[in-house]
Amino acid sequence: MSQNTITSSVVSLEISGAIANITLNSAPVNALSKAVRLGIIEAMNAALDNASVKGITITSSLALFSAGADISEFGNADDLSPMLPEVLNVVENSTKPVFAIVNGNAFGGGLELALACHYRITHAKNRVGLPEVHLGILPGAGGTQRLPRLADVQTALDMIVTGAPTSVQKLDIVFDVIVEKPEHLFEQAAKFVATAIEEEFPVKPVSAITLNLDAKTAGLFEKYAQGVAAKTKGFFAPLQCVKAVKAAFELPFEDGLKRESALFMECMNTPQARAQQHFFFAERAASHVQGMDKNTKVRDIKKVAIIGAGTMGGGIAMNFANVGIPVVMLEMKQEALDKGLALIHKNYLNSAKKGKLSEQQVTDRMNLLSGTTDYADLGDVDLVIEAVFEKMSVKKEVFGALDRVCKPGAILASNTSTLDLNEIAQSTSRPQDVIGLHFFSPANVMKLLEIVRGAQTADDVIKTSLHLAKTINKVGVLVGVCFGFVGNRMIEPYGRESNRLMLEGASPEQVDRVLGKFGMPMGPFTMGDMAGLDIGYFVRESRREFIKHDPSYCIVADKLVEQGRVGLKCGKGAYLYEAGNRQPIPDPAVIDIAKQEAARLGIKQRDISDQEILERCLYPLINEGADILHENIASKSSDIDVIYVYGYGFPVFRGGPMQYADEIGLAEVKARLEYYRDTLGEYGKQWFSPSPMLNQLVADNKNFSSSK
Ligand code: T1G
């Protein structure tokens, strides 16, 4: 029989007999905002003051327990007290046992809340984690001190340094009860709590457990830190995580908490933390389309067709089979179809060999894939994705055929990366159903999906595509139609500049080393060799009229291709490669080509600083991003950041190129562009004029993230 209750909008307290039940109820994820923290403290105090209460439970009314601290409060200067550590001290120092009924995911401060309770009950399907490191910080409410007191040191380190969600079944020492079936959780928990009260279970603060740093553990920390340093270059927080967990073994609990808090603030005040927290929201904002009616419907996608069973077509098809959506692949010739399906099967068998898939999963996926050489077999599909040769006449032929056979309401998508989607759409009678779905190679691996809205693409087609991206585990970003859309358009100046720098005296190794040190997974020359220099060459051939005014434009790359040096696939490009080895080997012959072309073009070679290389490769890319925002090809700068981190390996600890520019300061980026405009002669004037958008933002003392 309930006696009294307290209900704030986000936390409720209901006292039933000797039990006080505190419930978090702050949709969508029980972020531990100031209101929630105040609510917990108020409810705890009410329960502690109520003499009839012998025990307190804390749980959630949502599907998840809590996603932790409210990230949107970070960097907010208002009075945010009580802070989470203070709230958790009230919970842990309770004179009445506190039971965490962890009914769903508990991440970050959410898990720390459970660790501050005296007993933890959950269900076997649950996962918990401390993902703070993905925000450039570390657990700052006792997680680094309490978790190692319950779990073994290796598990605690792995959870905190990787931030990966962990099944509670691997954490049975952390949880007092793990109920097999989620639907029995509350019933079983009530039984456990009733027994605990009846048998007067003691309060059991985790902080009371002591840890010692013996030689073996000290050795483990040292080895672990070396491993982390090697694997997390550029990231600041991972090593701080190791130091914080080590403090739990070196210091008494209260001092360990202070150490954790100091390390937490050190992380919080870093560009990495700002970048990664920016990226957390950027990734989620990508699926929000400004001005779209929120009641716009999503079309059902139950069956998909892929036109073209080449490498891209095959990779695209795997994304759908991986999530249980049947796919029919169309090819002109049977042998091309058989070859394409065989390649997919081989890829799945490779994954099975690596233990990523079971044999049954391979069979199930292959059973979802079928093939045809007849367009008439596509009459019942909900979505078609065309992945044929990158030629307008071929695209138009395919879309004409699809227009004749596909049912009304089917979405007709093109995987084109360079061609005009509006022109493709005009080759059908239903341009409103035409959209670009630009996958990145390898399409079954790369997380990014550029969703290209045509001039007539319908809102429900756009919304369906954004929704579909999530379904196939991609991050969909909406972009407009222009050459190269967002990603490839911005990478063009990056490639141009790296080539020009070689003409002016830099070596491929120097340029790649600089961008590698910056955090790119590989430099532009290694990337070019990996992708194949011929791809860029043919794109330049198709655009000569736009670049003919600059005779030095990627001239070294052109010469390499004309000499048959197309990259890794033939063992030589900007570098040499030994058979079966991807390790780039510097080749003096390439330097000679650059010297000859420089002499022919009258370009004086000189020593070039690493800083100049970095600025000349990244600032024009950023400047192109500003033009893209100016032309509304991207609706917000954070979308560009998501495209670059997921599509081009831009380091997430920089937050993406536009966040990086904001961190440096747009005035500085503008000033450096103007410096190169004014010091690189005619070449500078051609390529280094700041974008009108950049000029305007600097004049308004604004930055990219506050612009759109
Ligand atoms: N704070 C604020 N907003 C949050 C949030 C959080 N912790 N988590 C999610 N949101 C918002 C999100 O922006 C989105 O908003 C909506 O909720 C749904 O999220 C002291 C300091 C829990 C796995 O890093 O990983 O605790 O876009 O789309 O796909 O040690 O959200 O709808 O406007 O992602 O179902 C550590 C972060 C915090 C977990 C659910 N915690 N969240 O995924 O939904 S730091 C985390 C997630 C900390 C302490 C420290 C995921 C999720 P909108 P969603 P989802």
C-alpha cells in the first residue's frame, strides 16, 4: 500500500511499506541533468528521513537505465550543482541499503550511479559501459575508483580505456543478481530486496573495498599504458584513463576520487574533448533535416534491387543482406552476375574464417541474395540502387529502364559519385522518386552514406533514405547536387595542394608524414596509390576545361599515370610496393619527375616546412567547405564534419575539418589563406581566395558551428 510519493517531472519517489522506490523518468535517455540530480537527492533525503523506510531502490521508467551525465551541460558556465559526484556520495553514504535495479543500458554516469549503490540487480541481456573516452574525457563520478574495486583490473581498464559496452554476463562480480529473462527482472528484484530487508543486509559501500598496487599489478599497468600509447596516437584521454584507474590502487578512495577529478578536468579542457563532444551531437544532428515536416512518412523498404554486381554493387548488397532485407542483383550478362555473387560469398566466408560470422549466418545472408539479367524481374522492389559504370549515357539508359518496370512508389537511387543527379532524374517520369545514395568503398565497411537530394526529390524519399541509413548501420548525411557532392568536392583541393607541394620541393613521404602526424590514417599520396591514381586522372580528364588555367594542376600525378604508375595495384605510383606488401617505398624517380615538371613550368623548388604543408593541404579543403555551406550544398557545418570523419578518416579527436577550423579560429584560417594567395604568385591568386562565407563569418566574429 503506497503511503507517500514525491514526483518531479524527471524523478519520482514512491514509498511502499519499508521500501522507497526512486524512479528516473527523464526521456529520452535519463541523462543525469541538473534536474535529475536534484530529484535524486531530494528523493534520497525523503527516504532517509522516513523512519519506516528500511531500503531504497533506484531504477528507470525508460527502456534504458541511464545514458550518464547530460553532455549538453558540458561547457555550460551556469551553476550546475549539485554535481554528480556529490549526488553519488549521498547514495553511497546512505545509512539504508540502496539497490540499483538496472533494467536497461547503463552508460557513463548511469553505471557510476549503479556502482555507488550497495547492491546491483540486472538481467542477462543487458549491457553497460563507461564510454566517456569517446567524449575525450574519463569517468568523472567515481567510475575509475569503484569499478576496479568490483571487477578485475583488466576488465576495468578495458571498459574504461575502450569505452566499449560490455555484457553484464562478463561482469557477474559487479552485479549481485543477474536475472535470466528481462521480463522477470522487477519481480525477482522485489524478492531480492524483500529478503535483504528481512535479513537486514548491511549497507555495502564499494568505496570500503581496499586495493593494493602489488608488483604484478604495477607491471600490468605499465604494459597496459605502453599498449594504449601505441594504439591511441593523437587521443589524450585514453592514457589519462589508465592513470585514473591506477590511482585506485595507489591511493585511499577519497584521494583516488580527487585524482580522478583532476584528470577529468585536464581532459575536459582539451581541444580533443571539445572535438569529440561536438562530434557526438554532430553525428546525431545529421539525421535532423531543417524545415522537413516531422509527420513526413517513411516508405516501407522490404525488398531491394542493385543494378551492377561489381565491387561497389556487391558491397552495397551486403549491407541489406546483413540486416535481413532480400536483394536482387541485376547484371547484363550471367557470368558477370555469377562473378559478383561469388565475390560476395567469398567476402562472407572470409568473415566467417575470422569468426565474425557463423556458417549459418553466411548461408542466411546468401539466401537473401538472388540475381537476374531481366529488368522485368524488378517489378516488386521498393528500392533500386544503381551502381553501374560512371558514364551519363549508361546511367540514363538504366534509369529509363527502371522507370518502365518499377512499381509506383519505388525509390530509384544512384550511387554516382560525380555525375549530375538532376540530369539522371530527368531521364525518368518520376524525378520526385530519384535520389543519390553515395556509398564509400568498401561499401559494406565504410559507415558513411552521402544522401543526395535532387531538385525534385520528395521529402518522404529523403526521410526514407535517412531512416534506411540507420537500418543498414550507416550514418546518412544529406547533401545537395554539385560536382563531387561534399566529400569528393572538398578532397579535390587537398589532392591538388599535395601535388603542387611536390612540384615546389616537398617529397611524398614528407607530405604523408605531416598528415599522418595530424591524425589522418594515411597521407594523400598513400591514399592515392591505394585508391588508384587512374581514378583521379579520369576525373581530371572529364574536367579539363575547369582546370586548364593551371598548367601545374596535379601534373605529377598525371605524369605518373601516363607512365603506367597507377598505384598499389600495379606495384608503383607515388611510391613503389613489393608484391603482396602495402608498405610504401619512397622512389627517387618520382622526385625526378617532379623536378623535371617544376623546371618545365618555371617553379623554383625550396625546403617547405611541415606547418606550410599542413596549412596548404587542410585550409583550402576547409575553404571549399565554407563555399559548400554558402551554396547550401550542406545545410550545417557539422554535417561536413560527419562526412569527413566517417568517409575520409579525418581524426575524430579533431572533430572534423570545420570543427578543427573553429578550434584554430577562422580569422587565422582566413589570414593564412590570404598569405598563400599573396605569396604564391599567380597560383596563389587562382586557388587561395577565402570563401565569401569565411570572410563573412570572420567579419561577424562567428564560427562555423554558430553559423548554421
Ligand atoms: N546527454 C545528453 N543527451 C544525450 C545523451 C547524454 N548523455 N545521450 C543521448 N542523448 C540524446 C541524443 O543527443 C539524442 O538527441 C537523444 O538523446 C537520443 O540519443 C560523470 C561525465 C544511450 C546508446 O557517452 O551513447 O557520464 O538527437 O539518438 O541511438 O562520468 O545516446 O534526439 O536530439 O543516441 O538509442 C557518458 C551517450 C556521458 C552515452 C542511446 N555517456 N549516449 O542511443 O539514441 S559522460 C555516453 C549514447 C558521463 C560521467 C561522465 C546513446 C545511447 P536528439 P541517440 P540511441
